Amino acid sequence: MITSTPDRAVRTPAGHTAPISSDRIVARPEALSARHSRLRAAFLRDGPPPLARRRANLKKLRAALLARRGDLEAAVEADFGHRSRHETAIMETLTLLWGIDYLHRNLPRFMRRERRHVAPTMQFGRAWVEYQPLGVIGILAPWNYPISLALMPLATALAAGNRVMLKPSEFTPATSDVLVAMLTDNFSEDEVVVVTGDASVGAAFTSLPFDHIFFTGSTAVGRAVMKSASENLVPLTLELGGKSPVLVDRGQGLDRVAQAIAYGKLANAGQTCIAPDYALVHEADIDGFVTAWNKAVAALYPEGPASRDYTSIVNERHYDRLCGLLEDARSRGATTLEAGPFPERAGERPHTLPPTLVLDVRDDMRIMQEEIFGPLLPVVTYRDLAEAIAFVNARPRPLALYWFGSSNRNRARVLAGTTAGGVVLNGTLTHYGQDDLPFGGVGLSGFGAYHGIEGFRSLSHRKSVFDQGRWNASLLLRPPFGRLTEFVLGRMLR
């Protein structure tokens, strides 16, 4: 029996009050199966939605996002302790709107059947591939970008014609409340179900027989999700993280390089899955890089970590983890340099860390073994490009790789000699905003992709269809075999 809690209302940080049905917030793991069954029954009853319905859902999601923009920005601010509404608007809302518009614009092309070649003996037949919805998609969203990394997979799933069960992160409860209210107001319980709860709810969620699970988060949790999903042979898209390197070629204009790296590293205080995790800098350029880094940080955040545009660490747990990384590095001989003005002002806000360079790092330090996910940048020196490439390749394949240089030959060496989920040349982060490029990892940084047509196809079934036609030459290759068979085989096997 499923027991439900009474309906309640949630007051968002911006003051909006919306009723939330108890059926839409499932706090008990045993209740998830009923919600999943309802979505599956609706999918089987109604079948694949037509283009007009899918586009209408995307427009509805877009309008809802803009209508709730103020509530969402305030909720993220409450969850993080401090995050600029401009950063939320740029890093989440704007990129999300671009993605929804891209899907809406290109959906007719994505849904069109693809003609395929026919075997020589069956030239009177026709072959094609149709893309049909998988059915019910489970989406597990992370806390670091709680709006876009919940709603972009949702938009992709809706564009592909699926029903969705979405679980936002328990670490951003205010944002989750607004998402629940927003989606409840705009989608029926047969289309989108929002689930909130702790890790036990997440574990029960991944044990459901979804048609596909889309997970964004850490590699460690990704392993657990994959193990649970394997019980039902559920296919996965895993958007993980890892240690994304920056490789700076020798002799570059370090002011320009440091500005781009500082932007990528310090946006959202480094709590970004594709943030530069460590920098590889030629040993001859290290002093210049340190100077340029300090200038770049000061230009971005002139009031230091107390700047209104500088983000806090999401909670004490993650703040303590980052402090532990620094303490471990110092105890093993690393040098730490707090960059930019007034680093001591970090203490004016809860769980806030100043931008910090970590020099003289070694492989046995935790900061070189774990994904950092904070405003700490280890710097590794190298003597030649081959050594830098080997350093990257000795580690798990990263979600992103950033290369700064002007030599076409060296660029080609880096692109051919390394494997990463995505690459940006002479910049950071910006590949995520290219809607026509697939976004995803490789190896321990994940598998599967979204954005571009790849996202639509990831959440669709490629169904092969062959219309044999009334006549084809394969009829000549059926028993009883004789001279005609020998003649036909002789012609085909030349």
C-alpha cells in the first residue's frame, strides 16, 4: 500500500506560493514504483507524441522557466549561501534557453526517417531508420547547476517523445521546491513526475525498470547507479566529471591565458564538472603564470572572495572536503598561494574559499587524485610537450581538455595524442554552450551524450525497417539449389 502525505504548499524565496500535490513529491521509496507504472501506462496508451505535441511541450517548458526565473535565482542563492543571480542567469538560464530553442528548431529534422542503402539482391525493397521514443526516462540531477542540469535532460527527453521521472538533488532543496512547483503547474502526472528525497530515494529510483537513466554526478555515484540499473538491464547516459586538464604551450601570452583559465576555474567557485582541474605549464613560464593568474583573479573579483559575483561552496561538507585537500597538500610539501585581493575576506561568508594556486604538487597528494570541484588550481610543470601529453594520458580520460597555444603542429599533436570528452582550443567551458556539438565523457568521465542530434538519439530507439517489396533477387537463392543458384552465386562472388 502506498501512503501519502497531505498536500502542502511551498513558499519560494521570491514569495510565490504554489500547491504541491503529495503524488508529485514522493518521499517514500516504495511509492516510486506506482508513479513509474502510471507513466508507462500513459506512454503505452497514447503512443509516440507527434511533432506538434513535442514542440508545444518545449515551448511550455521555456515559458515556465522565464516565468519562474526570479524564484529560481533566489532559490539557488538560498541553497548556496551566496551565488550571483547574474551567474545563475548566464550559466544556467541562458544556456538552457539556447538548448530548448535548438531542439524546437531542429526537431522536424531529428524526427525525419533516414533512408538507408539496400543490399544488391534486394534493390526493389526500401530500408530506413525511424526514431521512436524509448518510453519512460529517469533523470537524476546534481546540485552544482540544479536548474540547467535538471531541465536540459528533461527538454531532451520531451523532444524525443518520452515521459519523465525527475529527481533533483537533495543538496539544493529550495531549488528543488521551485522545480516541483513549476513542473507541477505545467505538466500532467502522466507526463512528468518530480521525486524528492535523500539517498535512499535515489537508490530506489535507480532500481526501477526505466527505459533509460540519465545521471549527472560524480564517478563514484555513477558506478553505484550503473550497478543498480544493471539489475534491469537499463541503458544509461552517465555525465560524470574527473580531472580536466589545461595544457598551456610554451611561450604564450600568459595574461590572456590566465584570464581564460580563471574564468573557467572560478565560475560557480569551481563547482563545475568541466572546470579546469589542474594546469600544465612549462617550467620556464611558471613565474609569469603565477603573476598573470593573480592579475586575472583581481580583475574578475576586485573585492576578493567577498565580491558579490563570487560564489560560496554549496555546504559545510564540501567546504570541509576542500580544506582537507589543501591541508593534505601542504603537509606533503605543496606551496599554496591565495590569489587576488583581500583573501582574508572569505571568512565574511559561510563556507567560502578564496581562489588558491597550489604549486609543487605530487601524485601522492589527494588534490592530484580526486576531482577538486572548488576554487583550487594545482599547477604542474613540464619540460616538453611529449611529457605533458604523457602526464594527461597516464590518468583516466577527462570530461574536458583545454589547450592554449598558437602552433598548429603542437595543436595537432595534442588533439591526436589525447582522448577527452570534449576539447576547447584557447578557451575554457565554452564547448558546453555549442548546441550542435554532443556533450559527454569517455571512460571514467562518463558515456553517452546529449546536446545536438546525439542527445535526441540517445533518448530514442533507432528502429530498423525494411520493406521487402514484391520482387527481389534473394528469391533465386532459395532451395532447391541448382544451375540457376550456381549462376547467381558465380556472378555475386566474383
